Amino acid sequence: MDFITARNEIALDIGLAKNAPPNTNCAGCEKPLQTQLPCVSAPRMGNLLWHPGCFKCTTCSDLLVDLAYCVYEDNLYCERHYSENLKPRCASCDELIFSGEYTKAMNKDWHGQHFCCWQCDESLTGQRYVLRDEHPYCVSCYESVFANGCEKCNKIIGIDSKDLSYKDKHWHEACFLCTACGESLVDKQFGSRSDRIYCGKCYDEKFASRCDGCGEIFRAGTKKMEYKTRQWHEKCFCCVMCKTPIGTQSFIPREQEIYCAKCYEEKYATRCIKCNKVITSGGVTYKNEPWHRECFTCTNCQTSLAGARFTSRDDKPYCADCFGELFAKRCYACSRPITGIGGTKFISFEDRHWHNDCFYCASCRTSLVGKGFITDNTDIICPECAKQKLN
């Protein structure tokens, strides 16, 4: 009660709502207050004014309920956080600690009687404890609930013993021994088989497999390279051609042999018929022969034909434009090539040729496709226009 009485006398007060005077800034956000709009004053803070939304606790930034505030070192606080500036708060009961003696643990403050084992509620003040999932446990509870059992002696591995583990199994340091010869495996290479552990020598004698490259065994701890049903020492896993160790690089198997990418390309990869270089991706097939897309070009203008319309002459590819310019018949009307690519239709008459769209009467411009026509010197005309000329 003395604490609350002192707080009420020296720190607690109620803010007042009023209209903002001109040319005044908010003490919270420091932005201008709008004249004649509501603002809040705090008598214990002198002439300072706040926007209603800026009248907050310095610690939690929550709005001060009913404008009740406390002042500490020229800052606004809610009643809870004002108190925490003067007294610690118990992490267990959430009450202020007024006693001069209390416990500090886990970066928190506790009443001496409230810092207890999470399992048995016995006080941990002045006692050893173990932190698990942010909860404290006495040594006895921790060992009974969480400590691992030793695979060899079946006894609990207490907090004062070193816990050695492998594949979810645990041992006392003194129990971490080779199953066959009993030699300590602490800080040594070892192997495991059927849930049992062995020193390197015993493991090799009993279980070690052999390298498909050199025929020697894989000693415990040796790096092993595996592919399908075969296995190699790291130094033996080499390209069959250049003998370079593959390591973690990509490789290509062929039958029972392993190749690095470069050697495989040299020996087996598809090569462009034009430049003779390896086609690593994509490519074009023309007349059952492979080409790089960039190498498959028009014989005349070298324009890429990949994905474009083209035709051939004497087994050589040409783009539509070059083929028309070099080899196609030409329309008697428009002089452009008649290529036939894409199903173009044309008319032929007395060694002259026309696109369907260009075969029309020289006089009335009516299409003559599928119709009768009459020649007039070099022109062709429809029968109607011919009659008019005769009349």
C-alpha cells in the first residue's frame, strides 16, 4: 500500500482533453496539432500536448486507458510499466517483488518461492537446475524425464556424465566400446552394423566391402562413391578414358564404364554435320543428319531456318525468299516468285504463269480463275470485255 500511495502522490494523474491551440506540435510524433481539434494534455508534464492517438505508454505503446498515466523520468507510462521501472516483476505470479531478496534466473526475476522445478514444484533457489524447452527442472526430475539410457549398461546418463550418441543411440563415455574387441571408440573412427558399433579394424575384418576399381576393402571412415550396385574409393572413381577422378562432378555411364562429360562427348556425342562440334542441347535434324540450330541456315543468305519455312534444291536448304529469287517461276502480272510453299496456287498458260490472285482481266480487273478468258496480244481479258472491244 505504501508503494501505491507514493505512486499516486508523485506519478499518477489523469490526462485532460482540450482543443489544440495554434502553432503547437504533438509531444509524441512531433507533427503539428490541428487547431481547435481535440488533443490531450498531461498536467504533470507541463505544457506538452499530444494527439489522442499518440498518448501512449513509453514501454508497451498501448493507449493510456481513460487517460490515466504515470510519469517517470519525463516519460509517460501505464501503471504496470511505471511500477516495473521501480520494482522487478515475478515471472511466475506476475506480481511486483517488494522483498529485497529475490531470484534472478533465465534472464527473469522471481520470488524466491516461485522459482520452482517445472515437474515437481520444488524450489530451485540456490539449487542446480537444467533448462529444457525454456522451463527449469531440478536435476532429479530432468534425469528421470529427459536423460537417455546407455545402450551398454542400461543406466541413466546423468547431467554430470558425457553423453555420446550415434543414430539415436546413447552411451556413457566409458561404455562407448567396440563390440568385438572392447577397445574404446572415443575420438576414433568406427563403423556400425545391426545396431552394434565396431572399431575400424574389427569392422573391416567382419563386414568391409571392396572397391570395384582397385579391389581393396573400404576401411571404416573411408569415403565411398556409389552408383547403382557398384562402389569405388574416391580416388578410384575415375573416367575410363582420361583417368581423372570424377569426385562430385557429373558423369555419364555407358555399359560398365564411367566417363566424364568431356570424354563422353568426344567419343559418343552427336556432332553437327556443318561445324562438326558437339550438339549439347536442342539441335535440328534435316535429312536424318544433325545440325546446331544456329548452323542450319539458308544456303544462299545464311539466315537461320530453325523454326522457319524452307525448301530444298539439290539437297541444300533455302529460305522461301531465296528459293523464290533463285529458282521459282515468276508471276507474269506482279513479277514476284511463285514458290508454291504453303500451298500457293497458280495458273499457267503458254509459258506464262500467274498467282491465282494476279490472274484477272486486264480491262475490268475481274478474277479469271476457273473462268474462260481471251488473249489480247499479251493481255488476257474476260469474254465480256472482249465483246465490248469487238463492238
